[in-house]
Amino acid sequence: MTTVQHADRTLRLSPRTSLSLAQRLNGLRAGVLGANDGIVSVAAVVVGVAAVTASASALLAAGLAALVGGAISMALGEYVSVSSQRDSERAHIDRGELELAPEDVVSPWHAAFASAAAFTAGGVLPLVSVLLVPQPWQVLVTFVVVLGALALAGWTAARIGGSPWRRSTGRVVVGGALALAVTFGIGSLLGVTGIV
């Protein structure tokens, strides 16, 4: 029997079930984090820039920089994190403290790729939104698109993880709205004061 900590509950599982559930929960965590971070990070950057300028080239440059830099950062972070976990698992296997075949140890490369892909998939949406919508509506439409995407991501994560969807969805929507409001406010302040 193995225990897995999930949210505020400890689940007791057979060895065969625990591995598949642990891998699913870890994959869910990485995917949700990557997609949400891509949506929020890129949206926050382009909304902040849109508050200062309507220049499509400036929005594209800022959005692409946020998209590429964020995807690389997420991949590196996930690689380092999962490599540490893998090293620990291997040490426990070597000492006979963990009943896990060496080939079942988590892959840092898989996690890095999955995280970068999820970030990119999430980040493309706000970038395309802000670039395709005419100037007076850019920020408003991007807010709506981003909050809708975050709500869908929160709902999907809740369904996959078996948790209450309202809490999951509310958490990501409120966090995303706060990030967008703050960066838009900063961009507006910098544009009005003439600093930028």
C-alpha cells in the first residue's frame, strides 16, 4: 500500500495504482501550470504594452519575447525540478526504500518538453487576440478571451483531477484578472506620465 498526497487528502493506493495516479497528478500539475502561466504571462505583457502603444510591431515583439522566454524558463524549471526528483527516487531505489523499476522513474526531458509545449499553447491565445483585434477593443477583447481560456483550463483541470470545478476555475480566473489589471495599470501609468 502506498500513500499519495493530493490536495488536502492522503490517498492509500495499491503499488500498481499509485504509480499511474502519481504520474497522472504530476502530469496534470505540469500541464495546468504551463498552460495557465503561458496564458497569464503573455497576456500580462501584451496588455501592459497595449496600454502604452497600439503599435502592432511593439505588441508582436513583446508578445513573442514573452512567449519564447517563458517557454524556455518553464522548460528549464521543470527539467531542474524533475531531475532533482529523479535523483531522489533513484537513491531510494538503490537503498531498497522504494519499490519502483528504474525505467519507471520520471523523465526530466519529458516534463521539460510538456511544460514548454503547454506554456506555448496557452501563450499563443492572448498574443493572437491582441494582434487581431482593432485598437479600441484590443485590451477588452484580450481580457475576455484570456479569462475565458483560464476558466476552461481551471474547469478541465478540476475534471481531470476530480476536484470541485468552481474552486479551481475561480482561483485561476481571479488570479489572471488580477495580473492583467496590474500590468494594464502599470502600462497606463507609464504611458500617461511619459516615462515610456
